[in-house]
Amino acid sequence: SQITEFYANTGHLPSNGASVDLPFPTSISGNYVSRVDVGTGAGGPGFIMATFSSKSPQQANKAIDGRTVVLYPTPNAGSMQWSCQTALSTVAAKYLPTSCRP
């Protein structure tokens, strides 16, 4: 990932998406996600926060509309291990991926 490559080149995690040449957060969207923030805006350096939306054109479940899930990286022997940051995520635990549930 761009975050892993940034870390390998600089020795620290990026403070924002622009540091790793990502477009503006609302430019990163998909079928269920309306924006993706990276770095301190997402909770800390290297963190990724995805915001879900049920408003057209996104189609997320209404139960997670406007809610977020946050992932954080841990450098590990030349690679990056990603984990859920449940304290910063606003999606109810029952809607989180199984690997993220407390």
C-alpha cells in the first residue's frame, strides 16, 4: 500500500493522505463508502477512516449510514499489519467485520 511504501521510505507514518499522493477524502468513494480519510484526520498518523453512506449513489445499510470504521497500521518486519481501532470506529460492533469485533 502507499502507506507501507511511505513508511519504508521515511521511517514514519503519513500524517495525511496528501503525503502519500491520495486524492481529497471525498474523492475516494465506492458503493458503500462516501469518503476515506488518512492520517491525523482519521485518528492518528497512518490511520484510515472509511465513512459509510446510504445516500445515492452509495448503498450502505441504513444502520451504518454516516458511521465510520477506523484501521490503524503497525509496522512489522518490513510489512504493515492492519487492525481495527474500535475505540474510534462508530459502526455498532454487530456490523463490524468479524475480525474487528471486541
